[in-house]
Amino acid sequence: ADRIVHCAVMNSEQARKEFDAILSERRACLSWLRELTQQSLHGRGKANEFAVSVPRRVHHALFGHSSSLTADRLYSLRRLMLDEIQALIQNQCRCQDWNRVWLFLPATAPEDPPISSELIQQCLQERVSSTSFAGSFVILGWPAAGVKKPRTNVSRLATQTSPISEESMSSLIGPPQPSNNETDDGINVANLEGISQHNDEGVTQIDKGNGNQRSTSNGSLMALSNSEWDLLPQGIFQTTVVADSFVQLDAWVHQNRFISRTFIASYSVVMGCGKVTAAESWNPFDETIKVGPESLGGRYLTVTPQDSMIQVAEQLTTKVSSISRRRASRKASAKDALSQRGGSNSSVSGVASTMREYDDSNSTFWSLISRGSVIRETIEASCVYMHMGSTIQGASLVHSSVLFPTAEIIHGACTVTNCFLQWQSSIQDASSVSRCLLMEACHVGPHSKVGNSILGPDVALSSGEVRASVLGPNTAAHHQSLLIGLLCLHGRGNIGYGAQLGSNHTGRSPDQEAVCGEGIFWGQSTAAIFPINLLNSPYSVVADGTVLSSGQTIEMPFSRFLPRDKSGTTEIVPAWVLTHSPYNLVRCSQNIQSRRKATHHSHYTALPVVDRKDVLIQVYKARNLLRALPQSQEDGQGGGSSTSNAALGSSRLSEKNRKRAIQAYSDCLRRSSLLELLRCMEADPSGSVMVDLLQQTGAQIDILKRNLAETTDVVPTWPELPWMTEDPETDVLHFQLFILVTEFDLFSSSNASEEKRNFSGSEDNTEVQTTLDDLLGNTLIQLNEEFLDNVKVSKAQDEVDGEATVPDYHAVHTSTLEDKVVRRLETELEDMNARIQILLQQRKV
């Protein structure tokens, strides 16, 4: 237990360090850009050259990483010389005022020769062609790797005014060097120093097979193909207008129409774009997202690009009044900021005064394309911050968005506004996403429409519409479906084709919402009439075609909801997943562990399915409620929907299903508690610690029962969220001790003598130790065997139905005995039984 807790804490701390590092990088880069802009603008007309200091963190993100760089690096910012201007004019470059074009050069050591004017002319002739400069300033950055020798054929390529074919390019520049992938100027495109690292701990490697980079951590990941980029010269070519921007001359900037207020870092790509700019002041640090009711209210959440579900849950479960106050405060701040800058639109010519006067640490007038990022064939990219190794390709519009390393907007015609994309997240194939937070490894598309939503780690959406919703980790909606106003913090759910979970069912306004528990499966063509509460029904199944009526609060874990009968009543089968489909539960548990890609969120997304305090408490309360229901005289009519049975909602419950669910819930509690007993006894084979804990729990059993007693007329509240507890392992242990005492009558019998309840003699200790051995050696093994048999039966039922219906079913389907889920479970239970036998042998000794 100590090892598990320690690992969880380390994962959480490491993730927070990564989030803080990327926030510090973004803030440092934008702050440095603001200072640089103000310095160059204030100095215009007064001096021709400035000394500029670049912090180490900024240098790593924008210019290149160097292991020898231990402090800030000095650069000089100066205007162009006359011969340098003439070199640009000869390459068909234009500018109304060449005094507004600056060079950003590295400062040389006193013992080193300075960069000669001839070398600068050569660099400009090779790397800048057919481009017009405008605005208040344009800064051209010296290549990070320098310029070593002239390129013999680039001058012919630079004077081309129309696109040329790949074959012509190859004939001009020559084929890439297969030995070291080095271009004529000495820059190794496939293994650039500094681009191979995202931070000092994560190293990016090169896949020699296809020339693409792959990351061994969550660092920079660039899909730069040698066959593509080696054929293109670095620099600015055939770009109609570059205004108020900073462009590194070792970037690939080709055939763009308009670039304004943009920093283009070393080894980044801006190609074939219509407009790359920052049209107005924007905030790359936080965003307000309205979830729940779409009208007449709403839950306003302030999120940042580096938030996790923990921060989202903290806000969502906070009182609405405090959220409303925060929203009002943010509106006032936004209005003040707008009045300070004199409106939302400003011309390019007025950028100088606007940038000088506007002062807000959370706002910027820059778009920033960090080192190694790629933006191609995009119609408009306005107000974007692309961290190292992010990609935008073929989008229609990207506005006011932040992309973490390895984040992607790809495959054409996507519209993305006011969005934050974390590591490995992607938006694809004509999807429209607005005002959303996409956490790590979240995928949207193809043809998805998402707005005002928070998508947790490892969420996958395709071909559907999601609005005003919060979807927790591992939620999947791979088919055409509708989700509006759905709050599912726990995640792990699945939405089938044709599911209609929308808020506008009253015919008046979309002012309702639904809250769902963990792992709920919505079948095909299901519907829910809002409002509805399934928070305490985790891992339930809403069968195909089922319509859940409004105003229900159902608290039955692992249940199944069946379509309405002739009377119009939905039938509920509590614990159906435990009794009829445990295979799905095991498969879900295994898939969660194997399919998780979000490493920065793994400290709370790797929680088990069943063996958690919050789930077990829900099972315990549901069993007590079913026991308290009056026994029906006529099967199929028990339960009803009276006030005393509010946890069943308006669903019908049969007597047969009630009895079966009680037994299933009891077996689930007993098996989970015995698994915890096994883990504790392995840590202390003598069992003395466990006996002491059981005795202490037995002494407080009456108090614990009262705390867990079912109550009525309670205002709906959010259930306990497992990742928001300080010590979840200890909480689970305490509840498991409670189950052991109550289920197996340890230290809690009403007729037990006071001496036995507070034993200290060896005789009573021996009796209790024998009971624990029997629980492990007999009861737990028997429960494991029954559980495995139920899993096999539930999987084999598919084979029975399939073989009776589909020709050659057995030849093309995996049998139950060969199924990987069943085989893995068999292996786990065999190992567990072996552990039990080893433990019992140790205790005998």
C-alpha cells in the first residue's frame, strides 16, 4: 500500500511540474516578445542597434536548445544596411520604409570575429525572396545554426515567382544526403540540436525507417519527413505581405498571403496559408466555458490550458453563487480591458501605439509558432499559440487557440475557435470545435460539432454533436449522437449510434441538464428527457431504444434499463451487469488500463472499476434499499415508484430481479473486501495488524452504520469523486474493514460477550486467525471461481446466439476459451489462488 501511494503522489507531482513548465514557457515567451516589441518601437528613429537578452527558457522554445547554454544569451537588434537592402530588392522584395526592417543577430564573443556584412547579404539572398514587408516593424532572425557556405542553386529557386514541381525542386537543389540528412548549409533537418528535446528530461528520437520523429516522452514531436523538407530551402519565399512580425530565417515560410503580428520560430513551417495573424488582443491563459443549461442560467467554469479533471471537478461541485460572482468579475475585467485598448479592432498601422499602451499580463497581440511547429494550407490562423511540435494542416479557421506539443488540427476544413488542446489531442476531418478544453490524448472527428464543452483525457468523439457538456476520462462516442447539457465527471462511458441526450425537451427553452455516473453505456437510439440523475448508477446499461423519462434520480449501480412496456413504464434490472454481463465489466477494466494514453493524467485515470470506496458505498446503499422494499405478492409489480422508493425513479422492478440483485450486490461487496484482506495479509502474514484493525472497526460499527444509513428528503448532491480524496487507498481500506466486519460477523455480533469483543487472550486470537484463513482459503477462492464462471457464461451466450443465426460463425469468431479477456482473467485468478496458498503456508509456519 505504501508503494502504491508513493507512486501515485510522484505521478501527480511530475504531472504538475510538466503543466507548470509549459505554462512558464508560454508566459516567458510572450513576456519577452512584449518587451522586445516595445523596445524596438520606442527605439525607432533614435538608435539603429539594441542589445537584447534572451532567457534560457525562451531560447529553448524559439531558437534552439543548447546543452552549453546555462544563462541568458545576448543578441543584437539592428536595422538593415544599404547593401543588405539592395540584396533583398534584387530578390524581388518590397518595403515602403526599409528602416522598419530589423535584423536579429547573435552577439559574438570578443575573441570571435563578428558576422560579416557579406555573410549577412548571402543569407538574405538565399533565404528571402518575392516578399513584401509592411507595418510598423519586421524582424528577421539569424538562423540558429548559422550560415556556413553559399548554396549554389538556391538563387535560381529564389527568383521563381510561381510554384514549381517536386521534380524541378529536386533538380535544382539535388537529392537529400541519405547518410546524415544534411542540407547544403550544414543544418541536419532530421536530427537538429535542441529540437530533439522538449525539456531537460524528455528526449525525442528519430525513426530512421521513415524519417519521422517519435518521442520517448511527452516532449516535442515533429512529423518532418526528410523527403519533403530537404527539398525546400529555409527562409521566406513568395509571401505577399509580412507585417509586424518576427521571422527566423531558418524556418520554412513559403507561399503565404498575409502574415502579421506573428513570431515564427526556428525550424517551424508556415506554408500555403492565407492569413496568419493576431487580429486583436487575446488571452492564451484561460477561458470561460458555460456548461449545463444552455439558457436561463448555466454553470460557468474558468479553465486554463493546463487544467485536469481535478480542477474542473472542484469548480463544478462548488456552489453556483461563487461561480456567478467569478463570472461577473471576469465580465467586468474584460469590459475594462476593451475600453483600455479602444475597441476590439485596430488597423495594422496602429499596432505600435496599441501594443505600447495595452498592459494586461494575460493578454497578447502576438500569434506564436514555436520551434518545430507546422501550419500548412490553412485559410486563416488568428491568435494562436503553437507549442513545440504542434501541427495545423488544412484548417479553414483557427482562432484564439493554444496547442500543446504533439497536438494536431489536421485533415482539412476544420474550424477551431477559443480552444485549448493538450498533448496528443487532435481535431480532424471537417470538425467544428468552439470554446472547448481538450485534455491529453483527446480526439475529435471526423465530422464532429463540439461547443462549450470540456473533454477529459482519452475522450474520443466522432460524427456527433456535443454542447455544454463535461465528459470525463475515457468517454467514447464513436457514432452519430447528440449530447447537450450532459455532465459526466467520472467518464468511462460509451454513447451508441442515435443516442439523443439533449436538453430541449420542454418545448420552451434548453434550460435543463443531466448528470451521469461512471461508465454508463447508452445503447443505440436511446433517449433521456431532462432533467435526470444517474450519478449513483455507475456502469449501468441503457438498452437500445430505451427512453428515460424526466425527473428521475436512479441509484442502482450495474443496472440495466429496458424499453417501456405497454403501460409506458421503463423496467430496471439492478445488478444486471454483475449477474448477466460480467464479461463487459472485466473487458472495460482491462481496456481502461491498456488504452490509456494520457500520461500526464494517469495519477487519477488509472483508478480501478469496482474496488473503490465511492463505488462500493453505492453498491452497499443500493443493496440496503432493495432489502427494505416490501416483497411483492405478484412477480413483476414489486418496487413501484412511491416516494419511499425514490432511488428506483419511475422504473418498474420485479421481485425476481430484486432478490437476484441483493445476492449479486452482496457477492460484489464480499469479494472486494476479501481481495483487500489478501493484500493486507500479504504485507503482514502474522495478521496481528489486521486483527487490531478489525477489532477497532467492530467497536465503532454502530456509528459507521448510522453514517451510511439511507436517508430520504435529501437535496441532490455530487457524489464523492475518487481523485479528490487526499488518501484514497486508506479510505478504501476503512470501508473494506467495515464490510468484513458486517458481512462475516467479525467483532460485531449482538450476542458476543464483552470479553470477546475486546479480546486480548491467545485463545480468541487463534479463533479469529482461523476465521481469516478460512475466508481466504475457501470463501475467496469460491467467489473467484463463481465470478470466472459467470464471465465465461456471459461471453458464451453470444456464441450460442451467433451459431444459431449466422453461418460459419465459429470459423470467424474467437471462442470463449480463446478470448483474450477471459484468458487474462484466468491467469490473474490463477496467480491470485497461488498467492493465497503461499500466504496460508507462511501463516502455518
